Amino acid sequence: MSYAIIRNENYKKDNLPGLYKHNERKNTNYSNKDINKNNSINNYSIKKCNTTYTNAIKKLQEENDLKGRIIKTTNIACEFIITSDKEFFETIGEEETKKYFKTAYDFVANYKNLGEKYILSAKVHMDETTPHMHIVFVPVVHTKDKNGKEINKIACSEYWKGKDSYRELQDNFYSYITKAGFDLERGKTKENKHIPIETLKQITNYENIKYEITQEEIKPLETKNEALIIRQNQELVQYTNRLKLQLTKAYKAINKLQELQAENMKLKQENNTLKQENYKLKDYISKTFEVVKHLFDFPIDRFKRIVNNFVKNMEK
């Protein structure tokens, strides 16, 4: 049975250029070998972003008077990655696959009363092993200020308020997608065993961080102000170190999962070997009883009882 899969990542302003390049396939080279650039022509947008995510958010802020204090550490955008498994999409075909992603897009536009205008981009990638959609949106909440005036505010922490917010997301997405006629099971919040490790690496933040370090072009600062150059260099070093730390954590998590998968495979092989040996031993014992029966004309049932009693006494 296939699963209805929806995952979320939160992003700060500094992460947006790399995220935009990845989703819109603006990079020349990708470390993710699963991306087939020849098939990128089949990628399509349910909602297209005609500028960078950074500029799009700035425009939304100005046009809608969005409140919320935005600083360097503020999560200013969220990204839903929506997919299932390869077999599911192969079974339902091209048209139903398009319907699946459009249904998921409608779910996001209405979830928590977000509003379609706060979705920056909805890009479907068909150039990897498993079709999937990246929906990038601004986590806007509709609330009131301290004077009781209704306002719209960028507030990621409030959008995801509550310890069960991600479980509720899974529940609501599953309900919405199955009511639309798709025969899927609810995605697991804590377990990713239904998603191959390579697929996770391909469609989640792992690749975003990795290519930001290897692909992002850093332009020199055109100034003779030595203090400004030093400050920029310090900021670049800090930013690179943060990315390296995130990448190291991602590597460790993936390596641990791969170790567990290898260990699990080894245990399965050992279990199969023991089963085969057990079968051979049972067959050998059965044939031994038959030999005794014919050689000594001894009742086989009685002989089995004698052997069983002997084994029990040995165990005592």
C-alpha cells in the first residue's frame, strides 16, 4: 500500500536563494545524480514564481502590510514536499498524477486559512526517480494585534503552534487527499521507512544544504573599505560554518540509517540461513527415525517418546 506523504521544512532569509535555484533548476551542475536534466522539460508549475523567493516575499509584505518582526534568525518561509512512492504514480498514470498534485496544492492554499496568494511557488519535479512537488509559502497567520485590530502577520512559530501541529498536518492531508478519491494510507509522522533513503536525500533539505556549499557563487565586494571587507569575510565564514554543521548532521543521520539498514539486512540473511539449517536438521531427524524403524523393527512413535524424554532429562 502506498502512502500520502507530506513533509515540511522551515527556511530563513539566507536559505531562500539556494532553495529557489534548486526548485527552479537554475544550477548548472547537481551533486544529486538522480536528477536527469534531459527530463527537466517535464517539470511544471502549478503556481509559478516570476522572481526570486526573496523578492516575492518583499512584494507580499508591501502589498498586504504584513506584520511580524523579521530578523536574520526568523523563519520567513516554509516548504511542503508532497509525494508518494514511484509505484503509486506509475499505477495512476500521468493525468491522475497531475490531479494528485493539484489536489495537494488546493489543500495547502486552504490549510489553516492560509490563502493562495501567500503561496510563492508550487513546482512539480518529474526529472527524478519519484515525482514530487515543492510548495513554498509564507507562514501568514490571520490574527489581531493588542488593540484588537485584525492583522496579517508572518509568524512561523504561530502557524506551527502546538506540539501536535505536524500530526494534525498529516491527519488533515490524509483526509483531504483520500476524499478526493486517492487510495492511500496515512503517512507516518515519525517513521520514514516507506521512503527509500535515496529518495529522502533527493527531495529534502539534504541536497539543498549540500549544493549551497558547492554551487553557490560568492561575488567579491566591490569596495576599498577594508573594514567592510573584513566584516563581509567574517559573515561568510560564519555562514559557511553553519552550513557545514548542518551538512555534517545530515551526513551522520544518513550514515546511521544506512548502518541500521545494513544490520537489518544482515540479520535477515542470518535468519534465512538458520531457517534452512533448521529445515535440514528436521529432515535429517525424520529420516533417522525411519532408518531406526526399518533396521530394528521398532515403533517410530515409541522411539520419538524415548528421545523426547531423554532430551528433557538432559535439560534438567
